[in-house]
Amino acid sequence: QVQLVESGGGLVQAGGSLRLSCAASGSLFSICAMGWYRQAPGKQREVVAEIIAGGSTHYADSVKGRFTISSDNAKNTVYLQMNSLKPEDTAVYYCRLYRAYDGSTYWGQGTQVTVSS
């Protein structure tokens, strides 16, 4: 089993910044990818950013140049630095871990990010 605990969400004005953290614990062998997804009211969950084993990253077009995903392997933690936030970034942000060992996917409980105009 894997547990993911997110933190760092909140309310911020447009143009501001927030940093999300996701700490993983449990059976962390054979991790293939960790990332952040978001879901706004009435919309489907979408990928925001992912970091793949080996360090490569990819981002949704809507956040490129504004968001940065990083990881601290010693702490089993992944971060999402969000700058130049826009009202359309408002959503619940979820941490996701994919474990290659058995193809399992784990989700955090979600953290609310609200950007006011």
C-alpha cells in the first residue's frame, strides 16, 4: 500500500504563488511516475504535471512556464511550484503515484487551490 498526503493549497490572488507538497509513504518500490492532477467543478480531472522515474517532466500546455514540478527522493516528496496563478487554475489538486511493480495507481485526498481575480 501507498499513502499520499498533500499540503499547501489555499486562497491566493491572481498573479500570486503557491507551493503544493505530496509526501509518499508505504511500499514505494518500483515507482514509475508521480504527478499532479486537478479537477475544477463540473470538469474532468486533468493532468497538470508529472515527473517520471529518471527525472523527465511534462506539463499541461496551460501551465507551461508558470508551474514547476520537482521531487526530493530522500523525502519521498514531490512538489508543485505554481507561479502567476490565474482564476482558471482554481481546482482541487490531487497527487498521483503510479507504481510499475503491479501497475497500481494511488491518489491523495486532494487540496483546494482557489485563485481570486
